[in-house]
Amino acid sequence: MQINLKDLVIPADRLRKVDPRTVEGLAEDFRNPEMGMINPITVWKRSDGKWELIAGEHRVHAALAVKWETIRAEQWQWQIDNPSASDEEVSLRSRYVEASENMKRKALSSADITYTDGVLLETADKLKKFAKADTLEADLKAAEADDDEEELARLRKVKRDREFRARRANASSSLSRVERAETGVLETVATETGRSVQAVRKSVERRNAVGGLDMTAKLRGTSLSTEDEMLAVGELRKLAPEKAERVLVQATENKQVSAVKVLEEVKADKRAADQKAKEEEALNDQAQAAQMVRDFLPAITGGLRSAKAKAKNLRIADACPELDKALDQIAALNDRLGQFVIQSRKAKRLGNEAAKYPLVDPATTKARDQAKADQAKNASVPAAKLKAKKKVQPAATTR
């Protein structure tokens, strides 16, 4: 049949994008009387009298390019067999058929597959409300009564497939009712497209990773249409949402951008920040440990001095040299711990400065080394004084 192109409606959310070169090639064929249009387009009739396109968009654009007013078309057979179906049901079923046929095309990117799977799942879920009463058992009995072996074999296969899907959907007791329903839809799409449920499930994960079906549609034909890039976008959205949004915007503007590279940079920055935080935490822990020891030293020193005094009162002269030696060792330890605290704090400060200024001036390094030497020299003076004070002669003993 011939329909007027003015009465033809092309849905705005067609799965396959129009290729201008294909349209131009078809237009050349249409201009050639010996070629013309070989296959008609497929349409379905709406209740308002217009025709809606199912297959053949490139042919329609080519016909418009050569100024055709009408085009050869055929009505979708399913609508002819189901004349009482509503526009909504016919539209959904035609959309499902379009997606199924699109999945059979070659050279589909991960974004194309993900988007098509999303359309199939969404449409299959919406078609549930149009499901008719199950007549499988009645059809089996009718086929047995009519002794129709071919129909009987087909119906038995349908029954086996249903039972298999039901067992798969209810295999895990941990699945909720909603999850089992979703698994049923996944089974339907997997059977329709000849793939495994796991493959369809991974497609759903990619769709969710980039932010839904609408964003998946925008990524088709961009630098983020591969599986690795889509998964990288999902991980980037968790680690650095702002950068993920920036990458998505750039991709939809047809700019060459790689989410994988951006993700590597974000992970590298995070590792560097984590390492710096660990180093600072270690320095703080060292300084705190040293300070704790220094806090205990006065009490230990006081205890030793008290012991020495008691030893004198008891006229135990032999204990005094050992106590003097212990006090000297504690004094030296005190000085070393003080230097350790200073060095730890200095190391932390120098680490922060090095992060801000990676290149160090030689003059600055020389001055810093001189200051370090002066500090070490000055730190040794208090220890000598403390040692001199604590040199006590043993008390004389009398009998």
C-alpha cells in the first residue's frame, strides 16, 4: 500500500541514529528508475488515523530527500492479528520489536547494547499489564486432540522454557518478590536476544553506573561508549562526583575525553593524600610517645632520688654509685628524647614545606644544615650541667 508521508509519524526516541551517508545512498537509488525502493517500510495505524513508523527510517528520509509525497508501506502483522489492541499496547510492542531487531545489528558499542537492553527491560515491564490469561494448558490439550504434532512440540517447548525460567527465578530464597520479578524480566530479555541473564544483568549495571537510561542514550557514539569507560564513569561518580559530571558533559558535547584516565588521576591523588596522612599520623604518634616518656621521667627521677636519700639515711654507701649512674643515664635519655621530639616536629614541618615547594634552593639547604648542627651543639650543654649536678660523693659510714 502507499501512504502519504504527511500522515507518517516518526517517534522521537528511535534507537538507531540516522546516518546521512546511508540516506544519500538510498536517495540515489530512489532517483534511479531501475532501482527505486526495494523493501517497503513497516508501520502501524494509530486511532487518530496517522501511521507510526516501526522500521525503515533511512528510507523515509531518502524519500523526503527526493521529494516523494507517498511511500510504499506495509501494516505490522501483529496489529492486523490483534485489531482490538490499544494504541499504548501496539506502541509498546512495536518498540520492543524495534529494540530486539536493533540488538541483532553488528558493531554495537557497549553504550548501544546497554541502552537497547534498558529499552527492552523497561518495555517488557510495561507490557505486563497487557498480559492475557494463560491458555497454554488449553492449547496443549487442543493440539493433542487435533493430533497436531508440530504445534504440540512448539507448545511443549514453551512450557519447558517457562518452567526453567521459574526455577531460575526462585532458585535463591534470599530474593525478594521484587527481585524475583526483575529476574523474570531479565530472563525474558535474555531469551529474546539469545544471551545469558548474567550478560543482561551486567548491562543493567553499566546503565546504573553512568546514571540511568537517558545518560546512556547520550553516551552512544561518544568516547565513553565502551564498557571500560562506562564502568570507569560509575567508579568516578563514587570517588569524585564533580569530575564525573564534568567528564559526562564533555562527552555529550562530542569532546574526546577518557573517564579511565581521569579515574587513574583521581586514584593517584587519593593514594598520595592517604600516604601523606599516614606519614603525618606516624610522626604525630612518635612525638606523642616521646612526650609520654618525658612526662614519666620526673616521677622516675624523683623516685630514684628518694631511694638514694633513704640509702644515705640507712648508711648503705654501696648503693649510691649505682643510683648516681642511673640518674646520669636518665638525664642523657631525657636529652635524647627532647631532641627526638624536636626532630619529629621538624620532619613534619619540612614534609609540609616540601609538598608545597618541591624544588629546594641549595642556599636554604645549607642554612638549614647549619641550624641543625647549632641546635645539636646547644642541646648537649644542658645534659652536661645536669650530669655535673647529680655527681654526689658517697656518705662516710661510722661504726
